[in-house]
Amino acid sequence: MTGEDEMADDPPPEDRRREIFAALVAAQDGGLSVLASRKKIAGEFGLTAKQVEKIEKEGLEAQWPPLDT
């Protein structure tokens, strides 16, 4: 197992994940593609693209803000 895989097993707290999700939605609303936005947000928050993808899925399923407005 690589260090990256280990990091993916230890997600940030929910309030941080919600912040990451909101930033991801804003990036996509700003015109970035899904892949480009994941890469951008991963870099900004010090995460892997895989972690961002998991957070994105969680946020979509739970309808986190800004989706619930």
C-alpha cells in the first residue's frame, strides 16, 4: 500500500469535506471540467484526486450545500 492509499483511508472531518465539496462545485460552476476541478481542488486542499472524488460522491449523495439551495 502506498502512502497515497493510506491517506485516502483517512478522510478529513465532515465540516472540511463540506468545504471541499463547495469549492469543487464552485470550480465546476466556474467552467472547469469535472477532472480539472478535481485536480485543482486536490492541489488547493492537499488531497489526492481520489479523495476529492470520494468527497464529491458523498456530497452529491447527501445533497450538501450548495446543492440543497
